[in-house]
Amino acid sequence: MKTQIQADAATAITKLATEITNKRGYAQHWQFSVRKCDQLLAKGLPHLKISARQIRINIPEADQWMREQFQTQRIGKAGGVKQ
């Protein structure tokens, strides 16, 4: 039987795993190419360098950077609901 602390830890790990992705996943998130993701990394997109060839991107941090760099903002309601 899991304790509340174990359940909370499992929830936190699951949430963290969904917030971290690689270049391909982040490119799909914003619907642009992996090459564009490479260009953004060169401009300072926050990321974690795992090894010489692997990086991970924390989606909330990177999205915040995108908002600051490019003044991106939502147009319309969340979830694509139009009225």
C-alpha cells in the first residue's frame, strides 16, 4: 500500500516527465522544424545538456523564454473554443 508521500512523489515525477522533452518534441509542441529548434538553442533557449549529443528542454521554462523573446501571446480562448 502506497503512503501519501509515495503517491505525491509519483505524481510529481509523472508531471515532471511530461514537462521535459527533446528537440523533436519541442519542435512538435510549437509546430516548427528541428532545425528551427537548433537555431533557438543557439540564441539562448534554455535547455539541459545531457551528453555531447543529447539535450532536454523543460517546456514551461522554454515557453516562458519564447514569450519574453518574441512577445508571443494567446489569441482567442484556451482549447480552441470559439464563441
